[in-house]
Amino acid sequence: MNYTTQMDAARKGILTREMEVVAGKEQFNPEELMKLVAEGRIAIPANKVHRCVEPNGIGSMLKTKINVNLGTSRDCKDLDMELQKVNDAVAMGAESIMDLSSFGDTQKFRRKLTAECPAIIGTVPIYDAVVYYHKPLKEITSEEWIKIVEMHAEDGVDFMTIHVGINRNTADRFKAAKRLTNIVSRGGSIIFAWMEMTGQENPFYEHYDRILDICQEYDVTLSLGDACRPGCIADATDISQIEELITLGELTRRAWEKNVQVMIEGPGHMPLDQIAANMKVQETICKGAPFYVLGPLVTDVAPGYDHITAAIGGAIAAASGASFLCYVTPAEHLKLPDVDDVKEGIIASKIAAHAADIAKGIKGAKEWDHKMSEARKRLDWEEMFNLAIDPDKARRYRAMAKPEKEDTCSMCGNFCAVKNMNRILDGEIVNIYDE
């Protein structure tokens, strides 16, 4: 039996290879997985052209996945560095890479990723249009915007962020609402500026059915971009954000009618006490479509530490229903991240994702922690390193301050509670001072 997309296959009762792989990874019943894909509550981004992709499922009932943003810019053109970031991210277990390149031969880099990289590959076509056409923003036509989407699909991209929810009506409402930090989404600001300068409707909204046809042909998952995501905690959950979300809910329904898989992008900057409610509102309006969040960043005052700010919000968001965390690096708001920044961002996001998976009761999550606790009880340092979320750093820290006795660390030495409890419960004498 033929099918067009993973969603189409699921609705026809076809268990695809991709579904089988995901079910195995997640310890999930294949029939139940297929049902959730059919309903749109799980997405498996896997463009038919991206043949080396390692399938992963994105949904709140699965392990929380993380995405790594990278790509060249006018000020940082080092393609080799970006490729190193890709390789490091894959080696560290990132399920998704998003190429946000905005300078140079973007198609060459994109095609290299879809030809060689096993991670899910995402892009934001609106960035590439400005580079590709190499002309003033105002002069790009509606047809040219759509053609870039088609190009990315042909190149094998698994999911695309399309800023389709900010149409003329939502743009007018945004102008009337008077935000503190306006629109901070790059794609959102570009399409808003284009609409203001041309007086035309958002071409992605006006020609949404064509976008869906492209996505259906290649099985591209549509990531509905949040042009009006809040850029500071003062703008969180305001009328612009919610009105756009309502539009995204309508667009989700239309995508599902054409068997196109959908993810919804979300905030942004947001106080801790609003995160859980936002997850519930999104789930309700968008009928359980996977939620893809940037952070949320829970304070605005931590430049240089925003990987921590985002990890705090990401853990709460994922525990409350988000499926997919976009990593944030220490360089957020400051510069293009380097290789070390990328690693710090990935580790912070992985910690947030795992913490959420424990809270959600995801299979295998608590077992990982249980194994670590057993290794700590035995003072089995090598096993602790192997189980660590960042084994290299754990090994390096211990090597930096070698203890007098190998079974302890340099903080406690003979005062080690674990060592002394093991000995006393085994009936040994514990002296501490003169050992």
C-alpha cells in the first residue's frame, strides 16, 4: 500500500520502518505509536530525500528531544567550524540540527548535511531567501518566498520553520498592543517588515495550501514558527503571542487534513509561574501537536549564562508537556556560539530534557539515575564516568585534583560518608583521622 507521509501511513494502518525504529528506541508499543502519529500527537521528521536520517519521534509521551542551532553568518563564515559543531552535536546525542546559515553558499552546506548527517535536519527558509536572491527585502516576490521552501524540501530537509501565523490581522493587532521588545524572532521580523513595506499578505499564509503540498510530497514536517514569541518576561503570554497561537491551531488542523506532520514553536522569555499554563493552552488549541520550545528563558538578566536560564525553563516546559527543546548557549544575545558554547548548550539542554523525562515517567529515565546511584554507592569511579551525561568533564575534574586515596575524592577524603557507611555496615572499624 502506498503512502505520502508518516501520518498518511499511520492513518492507513501501515507500520513504517521509521515507526518501528522509534518504537524500539522508546520501548513503546508500535500499534500505540502508530495511533499517536495518525492523530498528530507524535511527529517523525524524515524527508524522503534524507536517506541517512536516524528516525526519532517527537511527542510529549516520548523522551524529550533536543535541537542544536548552528550555521554561518556574515561575521562568522567559518564553514569548518560549523561542521565541527555538527559532528560534536551528533556525538553528544543531539537528535536534531537546525541550519540557520545566513551567509555564503548555504545550499552547499545544507545538502552536505542531508547527504551525510544522521540527525534530523531543520531549516528556516525565510533566512535563506534573503541570501539566495541577493536583493532588497521589499523586492522579493511571494512566488520567490515559496520557491525557497520547495528548494529546501528538494534538498532533503526534515522539518522547516515557516512563520505563517503572523498574517495581516495579527500584525495589526501586534502594532496596537505596544510590546516592550517588539518582535524578536528573526523570521518573524523579516516577514513583518516585508508585509509593512509591500502592503501584501504574508505569502506563507496566503499560499499555505501550496506549502502543504510541498511538505506532503517530500514528507517535510512543518514547524509552525512563533513570530510573536515574547522576547522578555514582560511580554510573556500577551495578546500577540496568544492570537498567533490561535492562528497556528487553525493551521495545524489544515495541515493534518493533508496528512502533513506538524510541530508548534513556542516561547521565548517567560516567568516560571506561566510556563505550565502556556503548555496546557498550546496543547488545547493545537490538539496535542508536539510543542517545540526555545527555553523558555525564565529571566532576562543572565547574558553569558542563558544556557542555564533556558535549562530551568526547559525542564519545567518539558515536564508540563513540551516535546522538543531548542538548546540555548552561553552566547545567546551576545555572539555566534563557538564549539565550546555549543557543548555547554547541549549539556544544559540534555540535563533539562532528562529531568523532565524523570518527572513524566518516561521509560528508562529513572533507571539511568538508579545505575548512577549504585555506582556511587560502590565508589565505582569508572562506572560513574561511563554513566555521566558529560563523561569527559567528569574524568577531567577528577584528574585535576587526585585524592590521597583512590576510593575517595579530594573534597571529603577519609570523611567520605559513602565509604564510611559501607565500612560500618560491613562491620568494619572506622577511624577517619588516622587512616
